[in-house]
Amino acid sequence: MTDLYQSQRAMRNKRQAAMQRGVIAVLDVGSSKIACLVLRFDGPDSFRDSDGIGSMAGQSSFRVIGAATTRSRGVRFGEIDAMHETERAIRTAVQAAQKMAGVRVDHVIACFAGAKPRSYGLAGSVDLHDGAVTDNCVARVLSSCDVPDYGENREILHAQPVNFAVDHRSGLADPRGQAGNSLSVDMHMLSVDRAPIENLLYCIKRCDLELAGIASSSYAAGISSLVEDEQELGAACIDLGGGSTGISIFIKKHMIYADTVRMGGDHVTSDISQGLQVPMPTAERIKTFYGGVQATGMDDRDMIDLSSDTGDWEHDRRTVSRAEVIGVMRPRMEEILEEVRVRLDAAGFEHLPSQRIVLTGGASQLPGLDGLASRILGQQVRLGRPLRVQGLPQSVTGPGFASAVGTCLFAAHPQDEWWDFDIPVEGYPARSLKRAVKWFKDNW
Amino acid sequence: MRPLNPFNKPQPSNDPAPSRWSYRMERLWLTPSFRRIVRVGMPSFLVVASLGLYFSNADRQQAIADKYTEIRRSIEERPEFMVKLMAIDGASTGLNSAIREVMPVDLPISSFDLDLEAMRKQVESLDAVKRVDVRVRKGGLLQINVEERVPAVVWRGPDGLELLDGDGHRVSALQTRSARPDLPFIAGEGANAAVPEALALIERAAPIRDRMIGVVRISERRWDVVLDRAQRIMLPPRDAARALDRVLALNDAQDLLARDVTHIDIRNPDRPTLRMSSDALAFMREMQGIQVKNNQ
């Protein structure tokens, strides 16, 4: 754990260095596309107080100066499957974004969806010696959390203090300076498989870039597509991606649960491809142009040409009605959403005060999905799009870029994590004093 | 299946990814310092280096310097810039020829080659010239305007007779005194340094002008007025003019200078003294009945 603590700290330092230089890249390694955004930090002087615009949710202090998207290759279920393919795809995206930005970027903050994230709730408690909470006390209480056995070959991606309590007053966001006798903390820890992270690190290193931070894409999608009151009152964000579907639950502006369902839009495409016996690109095209989940009478008469070039006249001139396409797509979407429902139930989402669910991600653009989702997930479902950030091109404002934009926000205003606090050096003087006394006793 | 059209090459794989090296080159090119070096540093270095290489050859340097001087020469020697004549105004004939002799230039000459200041100094170094200005006038004329020194006194100095102007500056040598009988005469070592004083004395002595031979500077300190019949008026170093006035007043009243007196000594103004000739002295003693034992 200390290894990871050190490496996460090193990433924080690199992020600081990148902020100093003013340019940082954000890389969203998804299963269907790889997006790269180049951010330029303006520094705090770009807005005057008299303008009346403060730094709202961090979007004013940076500007997107380069954006590029490329078709992802070699990524399955949000995890890197073919390293060199992925490396080339990352290179394409980074080079195009750099070219648009006109600057060279050296530091990159990546987000990825896969690697089987698992959430843990941690609790820790310490006694306060001097009656008031100091920075050191916060660090002590964070390190006092008993870490569960999260398994071999797992890494901790996020470890965020969610709630502080001083004595019996709970729900404190920042306990420093409060008086009390004991401080306790609730921490949310997200662990992921080690291998996908190492693969990603390797790919990024092969592109001559330095990793300055890493985020889970379900977390990133949550911070960009949930609006402020949803984050405050409690909501779940469902990021329907290509290879996997991310789930994140927020309350009081903190993520308290994250999970992924290893199914996504690509599975819908492969269903169409198998069901209609068309190649994958054609299936993708049919999905995006004619896809839906709610068949109407009109759709029976809406015929789609399945033109192909095999030479077999009968095979090349097939047509299919839109209702049939919907009939192929709907069960898969239902399956995904039901799986999401299962995960939300397992997380205890029904106990939250607010049952708001936000659908985002590329697959959420499917017409009629909100109706289907409200039948499965509950009544309060809406479709979400990422926050608007300055300088973002129109082409990357769609819901498919929720996690990329969220990673921008994460880059600009990261939440406090466990490694932002120094490890307390408690007990060290006492122990060394004891050792000195022992040495004296042994020798005289 | 092999395509029938040989020019219909199989399509390369549809991979938009840049190669690792092109990616690196692109990143290098986007590095600001590298960009500056390539776009500003290298061209300027190339220009400087090629120029340096070109001019490092001594023959080329020589050729370029020669060409430069040749072009310069050809411009300087255009007829518009040539000075063909010298005109000297305000100089007497002798001075005119002296100036022409000392002038260090051979006409015609380009006006770029004339050093007017040096020429002015050269002409001014002549004794007879008080002030000169030299300029090149339109039409290739070198105009020299001279103001001559006017001789005011004749001085017998250690080198013979000389003419001095009112300030005591040498004008020229003089062969004989009779060549300039109109000018007053001064003598004595250091007299040339006090010419204005001498001139003032001579002006005061106008009533006895016809008897005066000249004034003599004694010990570079005071003046003697020398008259004919070997008479001398010895003046004090200070207030010489007033002392002379007193002597002249005495002369008016008592006709002093007509008497048999050799020296009128007024060096001490409080005690004017007369020195008589020996005959007059003897005669006076005889009148007074004084017997003096004559040692001789």
C-alpha cells in the first residue's frame, strides 16, 4: 500500500509540475474511441473579481485548446487487450490533439473504464490529543483506517475521505479546527486490477508521455454529467460506454460507490451483426442510424437495406424492417440495464434519499432509452450530457465524452485523496527515546 | 486473387496512426525552443557562417577593399568636387607669396582630400597673419581670407630689428630702421612683451616727440625714454605714465629738457633726481664757490 501511496504522490507532483507548465493532456481510453483533450491552465488571474464570475466548478480556470478522437483499437471491456494497437491509437489521438493545440504536451491524465473496480467503505477513528483537529490529525485518522484485504494483484485507484465526524457530530466536510475528543472518518476506496493499469502505463510511456494522474472513468463521468444538486443530494450516474458500463453513486459531492458492468454498446452491435448476419461496420451503421428500443407500428414498414458485396444476389439484396432491428437491440439493452439494477441494489442505492439516475455515455444516445431505463431503474431517470467547459469543440460535447470532460475537471480540481496528506510520523520520537534508554541500560 | 490492373496496388492498411518516429518528430517540432532554433537560430547561423566563410579569405577581403577605395576615388574625383583655384584675399604681395609657399596642396585636388583645418593652422602659423579662414567655394575655388598683422613698433631685439604689432607679436624682420621711420622705436630685452605699455608711453610723450628716439625696456621691468643729446628719462616700474606726465609738466614749467641734464631719474616718484653733465656740474659748483678736489 505504501508503494501505491508513493506512486500516487509522485503522480500528484507531476500534475503540479504540469500545472506549472500550464499544459496537460487528458486521455480517455475507451473501448470504442480514444479521446485526447489538451488543456491549458490560465492561472488564477484570468477572471477579475469584479466580473462576478468566480471559478465555478473549475471550468473557468482551464481551457481546452486541442481535442482529437480516434477509433479505439485493441481495447476490450475498457482494458487494454493489444498493447501495440492501443499504443498506436493513443499516439494518433495525442498527435492530432497536439497539432490542434500547437503545443507539445508531456503530462497526461488518463481515465479508463475496465479493470473490475470494486468499492470499499473504510472507517477509522483516532483520539484527539490537544482537543482540536489539525492537519496532522486528519492524516492520522486517514491512516488509521483498517484497510480490508482487497486481494492480490489489485491496486487502489481512489481513496477519498467522504465524511468526517468529530465526537458525535457527523457530516463534516472539513473538520480542521473543530474541537472534540475523537475524530472519525469514512473513506471510500476503489481498487482495480493491477495488470490493466500497468498496461496503460506502459502504453503511455511508449508514447513519451508521463502519467500525471489516473481516474476511473465511471467517477469521471459522474463528476461531469451530474449537476451540482444531484451530486449533493445523491444520484447514480450510468455511463453506457462501448465495452463496459460504468456505475457511480454520488452523495454530498463525493463518490461513495463505483462499479462496472462488462457490457456496452459494442455488444449491441455484435448482436445485430450476428442476428442479421451483416459485418460489424454495417451493424454499427444500422445501430446508429436506425437503432431504438421502442418499436411502434410505423417501424414494421420502415425497411432497411442490408446491401453487401458477396456476389450472392439473394444475400446482397436482403432488407430488414426497423422493428426487427429493435427486436434485436432491446433484449441486450434490457440485459445491461437489469445488470445495472442488480449492482445498484447490491450497493444499497434504494436507501439513498434521492433516487435520481443519470444516463450518459455514447450508448445513451439510443432513442427511447430513457423510457426503457425508467421502467427498469426507476422513475427519476434523465439523459445527461457532460458539463460545458471552455473551449470544448462542438464535436466533443456529446454524452460519449462525459468521462473525458470529467477527467478534465478531475485534472483541474482533484478531490482530496488519501495520498494528499502526509503520513504522520507519530511515535517516532518516543520510540527512539526508548531505544536510547535501552541502550544506556544495556551498557551501564 | 491477383488484380488484373498492375497499377491497382493493394490498399495499405487503414491505419491512421503515425509511426513512432514521425510522432517523435512532430513532438520535437512542437517544442518551442526547438522551433525557435530551427526557424531563427539556424538560418541566422547559416547566413553568418557563410558570410564569415566568404570573407575569411584574405584575397577576397583585399579585392573588396580595393573595389571600395576605387569607387570612393572615382566619386571623389568627379569634376564637381575638384578644387582648381586658390584665391587669397586681404594679404599683401609678400604675404600672398608666403602663403602660397606654405600651402601644402597641389591644385587641382579633390575637396575630399583637403584638410581645411590643417591648412588654416598652417597659414596662421605665419607671423604676419593675424586671422585666416579657409573655405571651398562654389566652382572649385579655395578661398583664403587673411587678416594681416599691422606693424606698430620697431623693436631692436636680440635677433636684430623686428616689426611688432600692437600686441607685441612679431610681424616681420626689418633691415634698417630707416625703412620704417614712421614707426616708434623700442629696445631692450623683454620689450616685445610690453608693447602696449610702450605705445601708451609714446603717446603720452607726444609733446617731446621730435626729440624722442625711443623707449628702452630695462631689466624687463621698467622703461627709459631716450631723447637725443643723450638725455634719458628713467621711469618707475609702476605708474610710468603718470611719472612721465610729471616730467613733461616740469619741462613745460621750467624747460627742463633744454637744460644741460643727462638723466631725469623719477624711479622713486617721491624723490625725482637730476643728473647733470660734468660741465654743468663744475659750472654750478663754481657759481656756488665750492671747491672740490678733483681726484682725476
